Amino acid sequence: MSGTRAAFLVGVTPRVVAGATAIGMLVLFTPAESRAQVDRRGAAVRTAFGVAYAGASLDEGRPAFDQTAVFTWGAQLWGGISRTVGLQAEVVWQPTNVSNPRIQQAFSALYLVGGPEFSFGQVYVRPNAGVVWLYPTGAKAKGDTDNAFAFGLAIGSERQVDKAFHVVPELLTRMSVESGLFTWMVGVQLGLGWRSNPY
């Protein structure tokens, strides 16, 4: 493992662990009746707004991008396979730039990812993978859009508001790998959705 990626793991792992612990405590102190198994069948459409802590690493020996807060907005399509398993696809726009003033470059990003969602009561875990398009800006930017393999993990809980409307808070991490560039973000997002088969 290169020094750059090792440094990334050292810096980000505590944040992921802290976030997962917070979700675990939320589940632990949720009343038992609220943690009953949710019927995951049906279909849903959601919009999601998020905030995250993000950064990027270049090839070893080159200066890393600044770590900064970013905002995200996305749209999600979700479909249930069984009472406990679903599939979700989402497109996520990160308009906030992650910048590297030392080499006069910055980028925003557009993610297209999807994956299975496994439910444990009202809490679920969703690994996901897909592609991210990076949009470079700055004096040293080439002007070409880069794409990269993207992957991540979301942990969340679906909360019903009425028969069809629900809110979905999530803890998430997203990463991407492209030749010479490794990007990451750790954050939270809140989904607002409508379900076709309310429980």
C-alpha cells in the first residue's frame, strides 16, 4: 500500500467508525416497537440532500487536495425484491469544488451508483458501486472530464411520515479510483421520498 493511501486510511477510518457508532447508538435506543421488521416490497422515488467531508490524494510525492465540506444533491429510484432486500440506483451531484491551490486545480463530481439494500428492522445497509465523472476547473486543469470507478457504503433508517411519504437519514462514504487520483467523502444525507406500496 502506498504512503498516500495509507495516510488516507489513517485519516478517514476514525470518522467512519464514529459515524457507524452513532448509527448503532441510534438503533440501540430506538424503542423495540419501532425496530420491528419493515416490509421492503414495493417501489419508491426519493430526492436527497447531503453534507460531507471530502478530499483527494494524488500520486505519491505530489501535494494532496485540501479536505473540505461539500454539499450534495441526488435523486434515487428504489425497488423491493423481498421483505428484507431491495435495489437502489441513484445519481448524486456534488457542486462544491474540492481544490488543490498548490497546483491550481479543483473538481466537482457527478456520481451514478447503485447496489443492493439489506434491511435489519428499520435500519439498512447498502453497498454500492458505479461511476463518477470529475469536472476539473482551475488554471492548470486540462478541461477534459475524467471518469472513474466509484464505490461506497450507506447505513440508514427509513421513517414513515404518512401512508406514502417517508424520510431517510443516511450515513455514507463514497470513494473513487482513477489513474493518479483517489477521491473520498464521508458524510450524511437526508432523503425525502414517496412509496408506491406503503406499509
